[in-house]
Amino acid sequence: MSDSMRRLRQRRLQAGQKLARLVLVACGIVLAASVILSLLGLGKSSPPASTPQEAGAALPGPTITPSPPPPPPPPTAAATPAPHAPHVGIVVGHWWLDEDAQQSLDVGAVCDEGTPHQLTELEINLEVAQRVVFELRKDGYRVDLLQEWDDRLSGYQADALLSIHADACLYPEASGFKVVRVTDSHVPEIEDRLVACLIERYAARTGLPFHEGSITYDMLHYHTFYEIDPNTPGAIIEVGFMLADRALLTQRPDLVAQGIVDGIRCFLEGEGLGRSDG
């Protein structure tokens, strides 16, 4: 190989090496620039975040059905009655406390026994009765809250006595209430008026029908009627059926109680029948 050829080859080799160095430098510059831009957040742009309104428009939320309002809290206080005020006895059906007064020995009818949805008649009776007592005392009446087998019932004297019960879950289609007095009443005309007032006012307040067909022998011969003074007007009410009327009895005990209060007022205040007060 001649000297001229060797020199040409050497120059080409040097030029290739120089070009390679330039390429490496350029790559290094590009890489460094990419890193710097990434750190500064100036690299690849992301789509702008949507506003809450836009997000809501893109993804509609679920439809929420408002829950019914809870029943009013149980009564805690009442006015002091005047000595001459009407005297009323309210018996809580099946309420019979043990010797330690810790729990009732009877609970009455039971629905859905042993399940999370279990409901006892006593729960309904006691809740409604307490509200009735509160409302009547608020109006200045003298009111006694009595147990099913209360010792005070022997010879009990008052202007009116009412025992509060609820009907069983045996008949899914049954809905309504019933009110009766003792069959062999000592004061039939007076007790008939008490029953009539309760029927009319309770139906008007609750919207439940009078279920006369389910009146039983035990209601017509209720033991309390034979314990109280025979001149004390008395009645027993089954406020509704614990299955078909469960929603009313458990969610609106205030309405149930007010229907009873309306009936007692009608009787004690001598209000006319054939009308109702809202």
C-alpha cells in the first residue's frame, strides 16, 4: 500500500471517530434535557382535571330515596294535674314485672320470633300507653299507668279505664282495630259512649277500619273488668294487627296514641259524636 493510501485511510478513521464523539455528546445533551424537563413538569402534558360539575355530568350518582322520619322520642315529662281533674287509668296489656321489676313475665303475642325482626306485643302496648299517659297528663288529667295484674286494679275507681293491646300476626290479610266493653256491664250506657268515642276518634286519627269480626270472648270478658269498681267505665282496645298494621304500630306510635287520647277526651269532655277533630 502506497503512502498516499495510508494517509487517506487514516484521515477517514479520524473523521469517523470525531463523528462518533459528536453523536455521543448530542445524545447526552438530549438525555439531560429530557431529565430536566421531567423534573420541571414541562414534559408530556396530561389532560386537565375535570371540575366537580363536569365530573358529576360524566358520572351520574345513584338515586337516593329519603328514609321516613323517625318516630318522635318517648315522653319524659308532664304537667301537674289539678285535684279536681278527670281521673284515668291506662293498663299496659301483658305488662307484668317480676319481683325485681327488671323484666316482664309476659310479652303477649310475638311476631318473627327468634329473628332480628322479632316484635312483641308488649313493645307496642308499652310505647303507646306511655305516650297516652303523657298527653293526658299534659292536658292536666290525673292518669295512672297500670300493669296487667296491678294490685291497684282491685276496686279501682276512675272516670275511665282503658286497657291497650295489639293483635297477633296470625292473619296476614287482617288489618284494623277493635274496642269493646265488658258484656255484663254495670253502667252499659256510659261504657257504650266510651266505646263509641274511642271507635270514632281512633278510626279518624289512624285511618284504620273497625275490625268487628275479630272481637273475641276474652275481650268481652276481660279479667280487669271484673277487678275494677263496677261503676268505673272501662274498655279494651286492640290498636291494630302486628303484621298488616306493623308499619303504623312501630313507626307512628305517636299517631296511635293520639287516636286513643282523642277518644278519651271525647268521652270525658262530653264531645259530640259523628264528627272528629283533626
